[in-house]
Amino acid sequence: MVKNKINLKNLLNSKWTLVKPVNKEKHFYITVMKYNKNDNILYCLIKSVISKRVQSINWLELKDSDYWIQGWR
């Protein structure tokens, strides 16, 4: 498995492509990031470009290039 390199400072508003689209949702971007007192990420919200559906995601999942590609492809 190849891992995507993620710069946490640039994660907010970053664009992502789902390798295997679900319900025709392929392109997403990070809309919200919440941190704890120690500046660790608690969660991220990712939004579908086509349906505008928002869901919570563990940002570590974005490192898996079998599921996610950085940018819109």
C-alpha cells in the first residue's frame, strides 16, 4: 500500500478523489477540522462536490492511496 503524504497545515479545504466512487460521489473537500487542547485533530468533515453531502471522516483514512487520491482526478 502506498501512502498519501498529508500536510496537516494544508488539510483544510484540500481536495480529494475517492478511488471507488459511491453513489456517483467521487470528488470531496475538507470543510471543517476540529482540534483538542493539544492541537491533535479530533475529526474532519468532508463534503461531496456533487451531492453536497457532509460526513465525518478520520483524517488518517486519507493516507490510504487505495481509497483516496489527493486532488480531483
